[in-house]
Amino acid sequence: MINEPLIIETPDLALIMPELFLLAMTCLVLIVDLFTTEKSRVVTYLLAQVSLLGAAVITYQQLGPDTLYGFTDSFVRDTMADVLKMFIYVVTAIVFMYSRPYLIARQSFKGEYYTLGLFGVLGMMIMVSANSFLMVYLGLELLSLSLYSMIALNRDSAISTEVAMKYFVLGAIASGMLLYGMSMIYGITGSLNLTEIGAYLAANGVDNVILSFGLVFVVVGLAFKFGAVPFHMWVPDIYEGAQTPVALYIGAAPKIAAFAMTLRLLSEAMQPLQIDWQQMLIMLSVLSLAVGNIIAIAQANIKRMLAYSTISHVGFLLLGFIAAGPDGYSASMFYVIVYALMSTGAFGMIILLSRAGFEADTLEDFKGLNERSKWFAFMMLLIMFSMAGVPPTVGFFAKLWVLEAVVNVELTWLAIVAVIFSVIGAFYYIRIVKLMYFDKPVDETAIQADFDVRVVVSINGLMMLLMGLFPGALMSLCASLIN
Amino acid sequence: MLFDLPILSTLILLPILGGVLVLFAGEKLCRPLSLGVAILTFILSIPLYTQFDVTTAAMQFGELYEWIPSFNIFYQLGVDGISMPLIILTTFTTVLVILSAWEVIKKKPQQYMAAFLIMEGIMVGVFCALDAILFYLFWEAMLIPMFLIIGIWGGPRRVYATIKFFLYTFLGSVLMLVALIYMSIQAEGSFSLLGFHTLPLSLNEQIFIFLAFLLAFAVKVPMWPVHTWLPDAHVEAPTGGSVILAAIMLKIGGYGFLRFSLPITPDASNELDWLIILMSLVAIVYIGFVALVQNDMKKLIAYSSIAHMGFATLGFFLVFRIIDNTGSWQEAALGMEGGMVQMISHGFISAAMFLCVGVIYDRMHTRNISDYGGVANTMPIFAAFMVFFSMANAGLPGTSGFVGEFMVILNSFKANFWIAFLAATTLILGAAYTLWMVKRVLFGAVANDQVSQLMDLNAREFVILGILAIAVLFFGLYPAPLTEVMHASVEHLLQHVSLQKY
């Protein structure tokens, strides 16, 4: 053994080209930003968009059917990872676009928003491609640290600082939980690699108390990152306290990454423990559906309402995992992508209605929108009906598929619980429609949003309808990614 | 050339695209444009009748395209004798609704017209969808325009009424969705409705599915005790909204029973037919009494709609008792056809009644019976129409209202005397509440100054009510065109439900 020559494997850098590119670009953005002034800061913004575009191009080029492992198998590049990364770029690009005019109007158009945002994207990419506990954790922490500081960027606001602190403390506890659980599982299986852990558990059985403890801690960590009840306390506070573009950022793309992380941890590594985590997820899901939908009704602040709505969507998303099969995972993936688009759309509308010195973040601000702008009232209507899951919007197909998945595994009662809570949820979505269409406007000012925001919000809203009429392509894509 | 069009898709898409166009049209142009679209749609729907093959129960004018291949969902359309008359009723009624709104709607007329046209397309879609998910899509999509119609153009309590309407119907339908998903899994992923018809299901499964359907359709019909949204929605809705609600949306519930509950879960329907019969009889008798004490005209007609729809559901579900008593499914055809005729006829009559109320509401801005009196003195032509439609509503022989009721009552004697007896009370109750309203509104001395200044019907209102009067009279005297198209389909359905499915 001692005489064996030391072989240093050169890591296959081609495998992580998009990540490397994004890292380099982010550093570049960071440096360029130093030389920009308040006026020329648009360069930083454009450069950030170019970074995302470049990463998208590279990811697209290496798109292929084979699964490649690298870095001693702790990094995986498969079609699912690539496609999810693409969606992360797209959603983040939309978020960046929405946030620019908002930040400019509030004198907080700083380069850090974009650099931190890009670091967050890097974290998400690593989460999506992680194939070992260590990699999962690295990606997650990179994302979380970026998020904490993004919230704290608005440093003069007492509420933002408080919320950042809160998020940091709770997030750290959750990360600790996750890490603790991982260490227990590592102790049992002797491996950090997700594939090996899965193989070990399948071969050696799962009848082990420590293993169960480890699983519980991991699931708690995941539930926290998703914002599933009872680990949801941070979500409404963050959504309300963070500046709208930051809340928008947190609400959209990270959910896609969290989906991928959960998929890899539960369905790959912990597949043999399926019966156990299924039970836990059922509880999380039912509680999230109940708490999210019921408490959302009581909210007067639309950002807080959207936070509770997110919680309820997480409940739906988890249904797919509960179904625990290719069908269910594809359903969840479809759901998370659709959700990310709906969520950006809703926040986009808030940004669209806001202007310097005015935040359109209470329900009142949506009153009489139909009188002020028929077009954008209609866009918000589409987004709201999509969130409520009313056909012909795409939200319906997202719900249809997860419901089909749970009915398929003979958990029809769960589907019934879910649809009943979705009726309760429909109330607060149609209340927004009611405010927009049936009430007189309180605020008669014309909408002042920039041209690009108008265009993107319109595309975002129309997508709810178009994807609802032709959901086939995305559905087949999701189904093919989980083979 | 014209008839090479895929006719059902045209009937769905034309009004929807026309509606979108109307949205962008100017305030002046939107009325003629939407009327043009509605009339064109109606004309295009006539070949459905003229080219309909009455000898077969198979689906006609079929269209089949792949829609969501990964989910086995198809864009599949087709009509039979049950759905075809309802589609023509829809296209017909929409023309009248657009006409009725001509001068009345001043607030955002484009959106109003567009909402009704889009609604028309969606409703046609409901009647001809042969894929469960496509059906569900149309079924739910219907809620969105109606929600806006009641909420934007409705009366003072419109917001309460429309949210109640939305949540009630949404709650009813989500369980149906779960049932549809469940069946598709049993059918190995297929969502085809015709496939569901032959899908073997155990009695237990059937009962759960039946109950899920019952909730969805009973809310829509609406049947007692889930009818409470209807009076609110009707009272607050603008005239056009009430007409569409009463004339077509309620029929969708009845259609659901014929297309889903009976053929998919025949054994559960057999098992639980007492429940539907009971609910129908309560609707006929109890709701009839409730209608009697209403002071709001629209509420009165709303309750009378519930009672009349009770007839339709009674006719559909008498089948099993009749088969038990007579041993032959042919005997039950009369009742089921009676239910169908009742639905179509109620479409005309309730539309006419709501339009009549609309006519005087536009002039007086009140629907309270007590605010009127002696209207016949100032509006004689209107009074003639209203008396005629009220008689039809009460089931006067010679009007279409009589045909359906008579067929159902006649047939129910074969099931059970007491069912027939209770059903027949409607002849008294219906006459009581409608004629008493007529007496209080139209006859007597002129009640107040407002009434004395009323102007009689203008040409537009005369045309609308005249067309409806002709339709009511025609189908009252000669219902054969209606019954002959549905005959084959009804017999096929009866034969199907008389067989055990498991």
C-alpha cells in the first residue's frame, strides 16, 4: 500500500464549465462594479445578465443524454441538472430585470445585489448537480449566505436588518440540523456519496435507530429550506421584510434548487428509507396546505399573503415526492417550475405598480386596477387564477399532475385533502381579482413602470395562459428528465 | 366549403376569438361586432341540427387531436342527441343576451360583450368535450367570465354573491377532478369519456365516484340543499348574466348527470336513486313554497328555476324504479326525454322571464314586486308577453313548459304513485307563485307615479321577447323535432344503464 504511487487525478474541469464561467464572471462583475458610478451602474446590471446568458449558452452546448460524474463522483452532470440550471438562469434573469427599476427608484441600485445574486445562482447550480453530502451542503451554504446578505443590503431599514438576522439564525440552525443528520448517515454508511449511500442502504437494510434519526434531521433541514410547516416561520417575515426584488429572488429560483436537492437526497440516497420519509412528508404536506391556505386569508399585505401562498404551494409540491416514483418526481418538477414562474409574475406585478416612494405591497393597492390598466389587471388575473389552479391556466395542470401522482399510489384521501384546501386557497386569490375588477381605485396615478418591466410582466402573465393551453411540451420534458 | 370546417371547434373558437377582438374594439364598434359574432356562431351551429343523423346514438361531428401526449389527454370533441340541442340553445341564447345588453350596459361594454362571447365558446366546449380533462378545463374555465360578469355589472351585493358562486361551484368540482383522476388510473391512463362509460368499476368505487359527481352537478343544477348560491347570484347578476345562468349553466349540471353519473356509475345510480329522487321532490315541493313568498322578482324566478330543474333530475333518475316495476328500459325513455325537454324548454322560459324582469328593471331600477302594480295599464304589449311566459312557466298546455313536465309526471306513475303525486303538485304551486306575481306586478290599479310613466317595449325588446315567444309556442305545440334528435341517444343511454357494470 505504501509503495503504491500517488496518483493525483486531474479533475475534469469541462464538467463544471458553466459553474466556472459564472464564478469568473461574478468576480469580473464585482471588479467592474468598483469603477462604475451611480449613473453607469447599468453596466453592472448588463454584465450580470450577460453572465447568465453565457452560462446558459455553455450549459446548452453540453446538453446531452449521458450522465457524467466528476470530482471523485461528488459532482454529477445529467440532463435533469442541465435543464433545471437553464430554468434557474431564466428565472433569475427575469428577477434581475424586474429589480433594476425598483432599485434605481429607491437609490439602492448597488452592484452587490447582482454579485450576491450571481453567487446565489452558483450555489443553486451546485445544489442541482451535487452528488455527495458535502457538495449539497456547500451549494446550500453558498446560496444561503448570499440570501442573508442580500436581505441585509437594505441596511438602513430596521425591519430588513431584523429579518436578515432572523433568517440567518434560523437558517444556521437548519443547516446545522441538516449537517447533523448527514453526519449520522455518514457514520452508518461510511460514505458521503449519494449513490454509494443508496447502494449501502439497499444492501444492508435500514433497520437502524441512528439512521432514522439521521433521516429525521435531514428531512427537517430540507423542510426548513422549503418553508414547509412547521418549519415555515421565517417565510412570511422574510417576504414582508426584505425589499421586494430580494423577496422575489428568494421566492423563485431557490425553490427549483431545493427541489433538485430534495430529489437527490431522498430519491437517490435515501430510496430504501422511502416508507419513513413518505410518512414525514405526508405530515409536512398536509400541515403546509392547511396552514398556508388558511392563514393567507388573514393577510392584508400582499407580500405576506404570497408568503403563505408559497407555503401552501410547497405542500402541493411535496405531494409529488410523497408519490415517490418517476411519475411523482416529474409532477413535482413541473410544479416547481410553474410555481417559480407564477411567483416571479406576482412579484413582478408588485414591482410594476410600485414607484419611487410608494410600495404597492398591500392588498388595497390593487383596488380598481382594471380602471387604471385593463391589460395588467388581466395579467394579474391570469397569475392569480393560475396560483389558484383554475383552468385554462397552467397552475391547473401543475395541480392535476401531483394529484394524479398521489392517487396513483392509492393515497386518494391525500388528494381530497389537497383539493379541499385548494378551494380555501382559491378565496384569497380571487379576492385579489375582486379588488382589481370590482372595487374603485384608491390611487389613480398612471402606472409608471419601465418598458422592459411591462414587456416581461406581460410575457410572464400570458405564459400562464399559453402554457395552460399547451402544457404538453414542458410536461413531456419533465417526464423525460426523470427516467 | 363552409361545411368542411371542423364545426365544433369553430363553435368554440369563433366566439372566444371574437370576444378577444371585441375587447380591443372601440366603444361604438363593440356592440355590432359582438352581435355579428354571436349571429355567425348561431348560423354555423344550425348544420349541427340539419346534418344530424337521428338514427344513431354514436358521437357525431367528431374531432380528435393529440393535445398532451405525455398525459394521454386528447382534444376530443363530438355530440350526440343529448348535447346537440344544448349547444344550439347556447348559441341561440347568446344572441339574445348580446341584444338585451345593447343600450343597457354603459359601464365597460367591450368587456361585458367579450365576457359573454368567451363564455359562449366555453359552454359549447363543455357540451361537446369527450375527454375528461378537456371537459374539466371548460367546466372550470366557465367560472372565470361568470365571476367577472356578476362582480362587475351586478347589483349592490354583487361581490358577496359572486364569491359565493365561485367558491360553491369550485368546491363542487374539485372532488369531481379527483374522481376523474381515479378513473383514468383505473382505465390505464386514458381520460376518454366514452372509455369511462365502459370501464368496469366495483359498486364501492362507483358509489364514491357517484357522490363526487353528485356534489359537482348538484351544485351546478342546483339541487336542494346546495342551491343557496343561485338566488344570490341571480339577484345580483345583470340581466344577461341571469339569462345565461338560468338558461345554460344550470343545464350543464343536468347534462353532467346524463353524460357522467348515469353511464359511468349506473349501479351506484341505481343504489342511490332514492337520494336524487328525494332531493328532486324537495326541490319541486319545498322550493315551490319558498318561491311563493318571495318579494324580489328575480329571486322568485330563481327559486322557480330550482323547482323546474328538479323535474329534469327527477326524470333522469326515475329510470331504475321504472325498470324494476316494468322490467323494460324502453318504458323509462319517456321520463328521461321529458327531463331533456324540460331542460331545453326551461332554457327558453327562464331566459324570457329574466329578460322580462330586465325590461322593467331597466325602467324602474327595482325588482321588488311591491313597487309595482298595474304595469299592464302603461305597458300593454309587455304585459301580454309577460303573461304568456308566466303561463309557460306554470306549465300551460300549448307551451313548451307543459311538454316536459307532462312527460315526467306521466312516466313517474310507472315508478310510484306518490312520486307522481308530489311531482304533480308543481302544477298548482308553479301556477300559484307565477300567476300571483303576475297579478301583483301587472294587474290592478296603477300603483305609483313611476309606474304611470313607464314606456312600453321598444323594437329591440320586442324582437327579443317575440323570438322567445315563438320558440316557446313552437316547441309547446310540436316538440317532435326536439324529441326525435334525442331519441336514439336516450335509448342507448337507458340500455347502457340497465346493465350491471361489475
